[in-house]
Amino acid sequence: MAVTKTLITILFISSKLSNEMEEKLNPQFSGNRELAEPNVQIITSGGLRISAHSHILVSASPVLESMIERPQKHRSSQRNIPIPGVPCDAVSAFLQFLYSSKCSEEQMEKYGIHLLALSHVYLVPQLKQRCATGLSGKLTMDNVLDVLQLARLCDAPDLYLKCMKFLFCNFKAVEQTEGWKFLQNHDPWLELEILQFIDEAEKRKKRTRRKKEEQNLYLQLSEAMDCLEHICTEGCTSVGPYDMDPSKNKGPCSKFSTCHGLQLLIKHFAACKKRVNGGCLRCKRMWQLLRLHSSICDQPDECRVPLCRQFKLKIQQNRQGDDSRWRLLVKKVVSAKTISSLSLPKRKREEEYRITRMRIYLE
Ligand SMILES: [Zn+2]
Ligand SMILES: [Zn+2]
Ligand SMILES: [Zn+2]
């Protein structure tokens, strides 16, 4: 019953489409009603015969073209083309696509795998693309291995990658399926391929995470540089320039967690008896921050950060200490600074400071 219904649908579609398509595909035949008659029989593995128009098949698939144009032993008006190996309804859906370039969601759901195979065998790239997209949206624990194998056989790289990513994200669950056990027993090469992909994806993920952490560190350093300038220029809460009245110190600023840490470090640096050469780690860190500031600072003459000019002078006198690792650090902090200033325009940052200050005055 279903088969008859499909046959009728196909015939209906072909007679409806043949006129317009004929004009498009074979302009020399337009208007010639006799050529609109079906002249090819598609024979499916279920024994179903579907009538079709050779010129439509020829224009849609180079493989069908060579089959149709191959010389026949017995001259007869109709050609038989077998399309075996897939369900009859999948062949119907395939033919419907050749006529209309369309394929319903329901057909994709039911015959997506078969249509992908047909589109590959008969070289119909638009259908192949449609199937790759359709199937990649319908991956499940139970079908992913079948789809992967087919994507590999049919040379559909996008779909192959989607399947691999799906496996990477759901491997614990897929490992429990019958499909995985079957694959382990029958296709160890594919098993190896999958495990290798998962391993590399894992490594890639780790690399990205490490890079992110590194970038975060440079961002923190760049933020510390902003705070250092801001403390030394305008003052913040309890720390400010020596010649500024402490009661006029601004703050707390928008980056107070960083700023406060830096203020504690500055206070320590000013009072510590051990100092850098005495081996104090906190002083050493402050020293490095001041040196880093100097390497970044582009206005040493007006700069109010302690030791800024002295460090610059030292670098000019002898390039000792200005080693390549240090230069790389400076470069990375500068680029982190650029990135953070791009994500939050300077004007807005200043606005934030001003708002904080105003609030304090109003209170
Ligand atoms: Zn501050
Ligand atoms: Zn110290
Ligand atoms: Zn400076």
C-alpha cells in the first residue's frame, strides 16, 4: 500500500515537474508534449518499478547519465535502471530530490543514511550536502558509529568531524553501546582512529586552557600596571604620592581587589628592613613590578611611578638585564593591556573612577 502510494507520488511529482523542468533543462524540447512521457524505469531491490524521465536523471547525476547513454544491446523504447541495496522508499525519496531538489524532514529522518549513500554513488553533491547537514543534527548514541562509518565511506568530511566531536563529548555513554562493542570486534582500525581523535581533542582542550590561564596572568599584570600608575598619580584610599595630602586620596577604585594588594605591597616595600638584596620575596616582586612599569611606560618624563626613569636610564646605559625573556614578558603584558582596553574603552574606565569618587563625596 505504502509502495503504491509512493509510486503515485513520484509519478504525480514527475508529471507536475516535468513541464517546467524540461523547459529549464532541455530548452530545445520545450513544448514537445510527447517527450514529457516517462522513458526510464527505475527498478528497486523490492522489485518496485518507478517511471522517470531520462533527461531529468541525466541532468541531475553524471552516473545516471552514463548509465542511460550507454548503448543498449536490445533496442527498446524504455530503459531499466536498477538501484539496489536500499529500501524502495529511499529510492523514491532520492528520485524526488532529483526532480525537485527537495527532501522533507521526515524523509531525512527515515532515509538520511540511504540518501547519503545514494548521493555519493550517483554523484549528487547538493543532496550529499543536505544529508550531511541533516544527519549531523540527528546524531544519537545509537546511530553515531553507523553515521561515522558511512561519512568515512562516502567522503563527507564535515559529517565525519561532527560524528567525531559527538563521540568526544559522549564517549563514556557510547562506550557502553552494542555498536561500540561490535566495532571493537570488527573494525579495530576505526576504533584506533576514534581513540586517536579523542586523545588529540583532549590535548587541544588542555592547550587552550593553559593558554587562557597564561593570558589571564598577563591580564592581571597589566591590571597591576594600571593600578600602580593610578596609585602613584592620584592616590587610592590609604596610599598616594608623597607630596599629596593623604585626605585627598581617591578611592576605592573599580579594581580595588588588585589595587589593595598592590597598596599592601607598596607599604611593605617602604618599610621592609630586609629589602631586595636581603632576599625579601615581597620586595623582589615589587621591584619587578616597578621594572615592568618602566619597560612599558612611554612618558618617563612626566611619570610619577618611583624608579621609572632610573630603570630606563639603566637600560640605556647597559642592556644588561634586558634579556629576551624579559622583553617577551613586556610584549605580552602590553598586548594584554591592549586587549583589556579594547574590551573596555578607556573613557568608560575613567567614567567608572569618576562615578566611584562622586559616590564617596555624596556620602
Ligand atoms: Zn585604586
Ligand atoms: Zn620586603
Ligand atoms: Zn613611568
